[in-house]
Amino acid sequence: MNIGKSVVIKGELSGSEDLTIEGQVEGEIQLKQHVLTVGPHGRIRAQIFAKVVVVLGEVVGNIKASDKVAIRDTGAVEGDIVAPKVAIAEGARFRGKIDMQRGVRPKGQEKPGSEAKPPETHLQPQTAKAPAPVTAGRD
């Protein structure tokens, strides 16, 4: 589906198919299992939750993707990105923080009790012989 250059949407936008935006969107965008492409003329002021986000236009707002965020050479993002994979092309503009933790899920798909846990480490006690003391010779 495409949202054309002349279209302005304010509010919450959600769907169950891939979406390309060439117009303006303000609010929140949820495409939980789908691809959001912000076209070269797209201007987004919204929180974005999607599987994949490709930015060729401009996004002001945080992006959370369960798979990947790609900012192309004509793209600009001002906001934080949370995704396991992030690609920023040469010439792209980005201002914000990036969190590339694994297992990120779009809003509404969090599993209860699936908080990140530190990896278990199995350490074996180690012993080593101490070096023999050095004694100064007596004259």
C-alpha cells in the first residue's frame, strides 16, 4: 500500500501489510510483522513499530524494529533506534541512540517473562603454584 505525497495523516496508523509513505504522518505507526518504507518525499513525526523500517525520507521519532532498520543515503532520522540490525548508508543523517539488542519485538508482541538475562558462565576453580620465594644470599 502507498500513501501519496499529498496525503497528511495525524493519529495512529496500523496495518497488516507492507506500507510505503510518500506523504506526512504524525502520531504512531504500527506494522508489527511488515515493512515500512519512508519514501524520499515522506515526512514522519511518529513513533514507529515494525518488522523492517527503510528510510529514504525524514523521520523524527523513535523507531523500534524486530528485524532491521536501514537509513539510505537520502534518509534522515532524528530519534532513537532499537533493532537487532541497523544499516546507515554513507550520506544518510542520523541523530540519536542505537540499541542493537537481540530479541526486540514490536509494541504489543512482548512475551511475558522474556526479559533479557545475562549469559550463564561456568567457571571452574583454578589453582596455580606460587613461585618459590627468592632469598638473598648471605655474605
